[in-house]
Amino acid sequence: MLDQHPAGESEHPSPKQAAILEAATRVFLDNGFRGTSMDVVARAAGVAKQTVYQHFVDKKRLFVEVVRAAVDAVADPVAAEIEQLGSGDDLAAELTELAVRQLRAVLQPRVLALRRLVIAEVPRFPELGQAFFDQGPGRTMSGLAARFAELTGEGRLRTDDPSIAASEFNWLVMAAPINEAMLLGRTSFSAADLALIADRAVATFMRAYGTTDP
């Protein structure tokens, strides 16, 4: 198992690290893990190869940090919105807005391409899949579970197990579009498509877990 952040690295990358990560993301997505070398990444980032090694000890570490940075960029705004769930009077409407944000974030072409690349490498590199899950869906579901527990305590949801409710909400929203994108190659979802997916997911969720109060 890989550490959350290796020694000497902060949670937020320096400008030089960020430039290397951006270049490495492009190279990995273009060439795959096996087809990428630290030399190519260094050239793409406009730095010396030794500079890449100073920040990321090897190609595996660089790949993990590329995944973490990309997933954090998607998950951070979702996590912030989860913390605010229930701040208004219409919980269903807030859940619908959250669902649309999740869909817009996860269905970005670069995020889908990275997901495909991670899946391809998991048999040889299981830590990578763990990093993707922990920083992405795992983080989202943990945040939802915590907030659903609070909303249950406030009488606005009825959940015997908030973790199960969180998982069900997440996959009611994400399962169909992710499968269509990953397996059928669907590349375009309109705003109306996303709104319909979100509305149906939230309606199903609220039938199972809602109360008579908003």
C-alpha cells in the first residue's frame, strides 16, 4: 500500500510539481503506463529528468500522483457541496444539484480516459486502483455517509445504515452513465440528460430514505 503522500511532498503540489503532473497526465493518457518514460515526461514538462526524479521517485509514484491530482480536482468541489447538504429547506433539490455536479465532474473526457487507464493497469499495479477509489468514489461515499447520519439525526432522512444509503445514492446517480461511457463509448451527455438522470436517482433515493419533512 502506498502512503497518502510520500515524504517531502505536501498535500498541495508546488508550481513545479503541478507542471510535471500536468505534463505527465498528458503523456500517460497518450502513451499508457508502459509507453511512458521519465525522459518523455521531463521533455513534455520542460524540465531536466533529474528534476522529475527529485519530486517523484519513480514512474509508479508519478503515475499514482497523477491519478490523485486528477481525482482530487474532481472530488474536492463535490466534497465541499456534500458538507453543505441540508443547509436549505429542500433536501431533494440539494441532492439533485449534487448529483448533477457529480455527473459533470466524472463524465469529463479526461477523467473517463484516466479511469480506463487505471483499470487497465490494476492487475499489475493494484495500489493504483486503491488510490483512485479512495480519492474518488470512496471519499464521496464516506462524506455522504457522514452527512446522511447527521440528517437522520435531524429527522430529515431515515437511514438505518448511512453507509449503505450513501453507496446506494452514489450508484443510483453514477452507475448507468458510467457504464454507458466506459463500455459503450458514449461521449456526450446533454444538460437535459444529466438533469433526468439526477432527478430519477434522487426520486428513487427519497422514496427509500426520505421523510414527510423536506
